[in-house]
Amino acid sequence: MSYLLQQVLNALQLGSIYALIALGYTMVYGILTMINFAHGDLFMVGAFLCFLSVVFLKLPFVPTLLASMVGTALLGVTIERLAYKPLRQAPRVSAIITALGVGLFLENFTLALSPYPKHIPSFVPDISWMLGDVSISLLQIVVIACSLVLMVLLDLMVRRTMTGMAMRAISWDKTTAPLMGVPVDLIISMTFAIGTGLGGVAGVLYGLAYPVIDPYMGIMVGWKAFISAVVGGIGNIRGAMIGGYILGAVEILVVAFLPSTYRDFVAFGLLLVLLVFRPHGILGKPTVQKV
Amino acid sequence: MKRAGLVWCICVLVALGAAGCGEKAPSTIRVGVIAELTGDMPAVGESCKKAAQLAVKEMNDTGGVQVGDTRYKVELFIEDNAGKADQSASAAQKLITQQKVLAIIGPNATRYAIPASEIAEGSKVLLITPWSTNPKTTVDARTGAPKKYVFRACFTDPFQGRVLARFAMDGLKARKAAVLYDVASDYNKGIAEFFKATFEQNGGKVVAFETYTTNDRDFSAQLTKIKKAEPDVVFLPNYYSEVPLQIQQARRLAIKAPFLGSDSWGSRELITLCGNDCEGCYFSTHYAPDAAAPAARRFIQAFKTAYGGMPDDVAALTYDSFGLFRQAVSEAGTIDRQAVRDALAKIEKYEGVTGDMQFREGSSDPVKSAVVLRIKDGSFVYFANAHP
């Protein structure tokens, strides 16, 4: 029983990080119908900003989180203005290629500045408690709590504020929303800022939990988070959160009960099966192409 | 008229080009090095590069290498494989066809050494890998026969796995072992299996044999499973950027068993990334800087003077690779790829910085001793010797 509880805690921690990154993918897709493939690398930049604030500015946890969030958000908005805005009317493929290009640029730029994997000294005290046989660390609590709080705040923002309503309006009907007075460019920039800001927070939490960072760390994690977003229903915020936790849970529980070599095989197999039976994801709405 | 003029121009250019491409007698010995300068193990590549440059500088400072009745200076070409298997292969190709090197030293990690060794074998160019310990590097995958042009300067993993399993049983008094290794990487997988085989042959039990894939960062599920199995020792034959995460996550889960490593732990970066969590761990490697023989001490001093830090096992083995190469070139008497390879194959015994190497019956894998080091007070300390 305690073994299962321990694994559930592990799954919650991993799932929280996937969920935060998946939110970035889903928000951008919802509003622009474009997959921001550079998002995994923005997450990596968030982790490096965390490294810079902890090692050079010696900031404690909350200022590091804010600094990383703001830094990544600014970078996200800049990328949006420079790389994606000019391509809004272009074919979808061009935007995707540009996103991949931006991702490669971020990876290699960081590689040029920092070829060695870097270690982030711990900036949250390394305390753990034993509840019977289950070990809970402060780290795990911080990661899970931060993610949940931010996800709840995001959900509230999208459902209860004017900005959120504007975002939902644009994702519903991009041509009519500006006719109703919605400042489209501003809202798109804000969406990018929030989405990438959450990716930055995920970078900090990841750096906290797995303190060795390198320029290519965003690739695999980015893909997994993208898959979580698709499984949950791409474009749907609650879907992204659910998808993240599902992928985290499947990965951890497969290792917990089957030989660990089967992890990726079973995890992605299950997701494939899910998409076969529900192609638009768990909370996604089937889109009908009207001619 | 215009067309005739164009044809004339093209003819002139071709003639000039052909004239420039004359076969000149080589005036230097060209050596290529393929190192992991960027990617997931840059500390390994950095050590290799520094040792290579030191070795070449020492050769050139004495006027070059004596080959027959001429002294040739050595020219070094360093390529980065960026921690990618395909780039290792293309680096080898570039060194062989463009830089026309006499031999290649490197790559170091097995998963990059194997692709490069296949290119070298196919092009009949000598390749010496300083650090790759997996047997597959010198064995042709298709025929099962040993490769003719690929040699190594280090011991192989069947020996290392035995050393570690025996150390775990006799030194750490362990009866139950758990292993966590990278299933996608030849080296980790190979040595994990050799360790398991010897450990179980000698009466021990491997209670957990868990895997992960390269670039994974979260090992909590596998470690929780390992904790449940209650091992006496946890074997982590993984590279220096992954081991600190594994040990930290294990300690957070309150795993009390000691950790055992293999020669992939040898880089000083391990301590930088690990901090205090690695205190008291043991691992096997190729040489111990603090218990070195006189030949080794000269090298260590030269390295310290040139670069400021202590040379690690990769540096020492790279230096030995160059030593082997130099002896082969001198004994070959000519700068010919085949002759140098044949001369290297004839070497039976070589005394290097990393100890005595014996090449038996023309095998390209030397028989050497290993050392077990302990991590104490943030540095690597000699613990024991293990002879073949």
C-alpha cells in the first residue's frame, strides 16, 4: 500500500510538470490554431533563467520563480511578435517550420553560451518526512502545490475575467472577435505571455526536482507535454491539465508494476489507443470542417 | 563565338584545378581526434582534447616522431561529435577523406565509438578508442569477427563487470544488488549485464534490474521499486551527468544502501554536479592519480602545469593512445595507414600512464588492471587494485 502511495506521489510530481508545459501548447493552439514547437525550448530557457537567478543573483525561491516566469514570458512575447505574427495569414506549414526553427535557435544559442550541463544548487531546503514507509519531501510538495495553485488561477482567469473571455472569443471565432472590439494582437500576446510564463515556472520546478540542466533538456519533455495536451484535447485548458497528469501517472505506474523497459512502449501505446477511440482528446470537441 | 569563349574558360579552370591537385609527399603526420566536446558529456571530450594537445606538443617539442630516417612533426585535427552517433560517423568520414589523417583517436563513449569505428574499419584506417570499454567496439557486428583496424587503450567490460561484482560481494559484503541502467546505451547495458552475470554466478541475487532511456531525468518510479526490493548495494553504471540525479532522488526516497559505479563516473564533473550526495560511493576506473607510478606522475605533472587541473582517466587513456600510436608509427618505418596498423597489431606489451597493457595474440583489446576509487571529502581517493 505504501509502495503504491509513494508511486502516486511520484506520478503527481511528474504530472504537474507535464501539465504546466502542456498548458502552454494548448493555449497557443486554442488561440492561433498553431502548435508552438519552440515551447519545449522555452521551458529549457526557464530552467536556465532559474540557474542564473539562483547562482548569480542568489535569489530565494519565490523571486526566482517570478524572475523566470517574467523572463520566459517576455521571450515568448518577443518570439510571437518577431516570428509568428508575420505568418498569421500564411499556410500552417510555414508557421510550424518557423516554430521548429525558433526552437533550434534557442537550443543552439544556449549551447553556445553553456555547453556543459549545469548544476542548480538547491534553493529549497532538502527536508523530507516519513509517513510510515512513504517518503514525502518538501520538494515534492512545493512542485505539486505550485502547479495546482497556478492551474486553478489560470482556470479562474480564463472563466471569470474579461481577458479570459476575450481569449475564449478569439479561439471560438477569430474573424468576428475583432469586429466586436476585442484587441486581437494584445490578447494573443497576453496568451503567449501566460502560456510561456507557465512553461518558465515548469522550468524552475523541473530545475528544483532534477537539478542538472542542459540545452537539450526541453526536447523530450516538450514532446511528452505536447502529447499530454493532445490527449487531453488540444485547445482545451482543463484538458491539458488532465492530460499532463494522465501521462505522468501512466509513465510512473507502468514502471511500478511492469518491467521498467516497457515504460515508453506501454505508455505511448495506451495513448495511441485512447486517440484511436477519441481522436479529439478527452475534453476536446470534435471539429467539423464546414465547406 | 561566345560559346567558344565559355568553353575555353572552363578548360582553363579545370586545368588550373588539376594542376593544384598534385600528390605531394606528406611532410607531417596527421592525426585526427573525435571528442565529445558538446552534448551530454562535454567534460569527457574536454579531457580528451587537452590530453591530445599535450601529447602532440610533447612529440613536436622533441622535433617530431622519428620514422625511418626522417623526423615528422605531428599535426592534430580535432572534431566534435556533439554527443551524437551520426555526427561521430560523419566526423570520422571527414577526417579520413578530407583531412587524410593517418589514424583516428577517439571517440570515447561506446555509443559514439561504435559508429566511428565502423567507418574506420570500412576505410581501412587505424582507430584507437581511449575510453570505450564495451566489447562491441572492436567486434564486427555482422560477422562476429574482431575488427582489424580498431584498437582500444582500456580494459573491456566483461573484466570490469567481474571486478565490480566481486568488489560488491567481497568489499561491500553485499548479497542482494539492485541495478539501474540506461537501456538505450550500449555501454550501460553491457556492463549491467556483465555485472549481473558475475554477481549471480558467485551466489548473489540481483533483486532489481531497472532501466531508463537516455536523457530521462525522473527515476523516482524505478528507485521506488528498487527501494521496495531492499538491496545491499545499488549499481549505477551510468554517465556523470545522470548519476548525481539518480543518487539524489534515491537519497530523497530514503534508500540507505551504498552506491557502486563504473568507469563512466571518472570525471571531476561528477563531484561538481553531485555535491555531498556522492560521499562514500565507490567506482571502478582506469587509473588513480593519487597512487600513480613514476611514468604516470610525470604525465600528471605536465598536465597540471599545462592546464591547472588533475588529469582524469579519459585524459590518461588518450595520452596512452597517442603513446601507442607513436610507437606504432616509429616501428612501421613509413607513414602508411596499413603499415602503421600492422605495426600496432604487433605490439605485445606497452607501459603506459594507466599501467601495463598486454595485447595477447594480436587482439586489439589490452589486458590491464583496474582500480577501485572511493569518493571522500569531495575527491577521488584510491581504494583498491583489481588485476586480471
